[in-house]
Amino acid sequence: MITDADVTKLKDVFATKDELSELRGDVRIGFGEMNDKIDSIAATLARIENTNDRYSGNIQDLKTENSMGTIHLARHDRQIEALAVATKIILPH
């Protein structure tokens, strides 16, 4: 049989219903704070992603501009060579 001393000892060792309710409230508050922090991190990552996208677009624009410049210079080289051949001028290389 369980005596009053056993009940008292069990109450000291195990949490009571009231203690569990209080702990549950504390855990909910902790999770709420954690959710706020996660939302803050998500907003920061979104800003970083937008900045990264903008830089990627700028890099792509520069690559396109450089490639068009290369094509333009190659065309000028061909035209100068053709002009030199037509006028019998020897170009130094």
C-alpha cells in the first residue's frame, strides 16, 4: 500500500499538474520568441538574396557588354586589314 510519506516523496520527485502547466506556458513563450528570431533571419536572408540577384544581373550585363565589345573590335580589325590590303599598305603586327 502507498503511504502518505510515499505520496510526498513522489510529489517531490515528479512534476505536478500545476508545475507542468506552468512549464508548458514557459515553453510556449520560448517558442514564440524563437519564431520571431526565425522570421528575422528569413527577412535578412531575403534581403541578401535580392542583393545577390542584383549583383548577378550586373555581372551578366558586364559579360554581355564585353562580348559585344569583342565582336565590335574583331569587325574593326577585319575592316582595317581589308583596307590595308586594298591600299597595299603593310601593317606592323
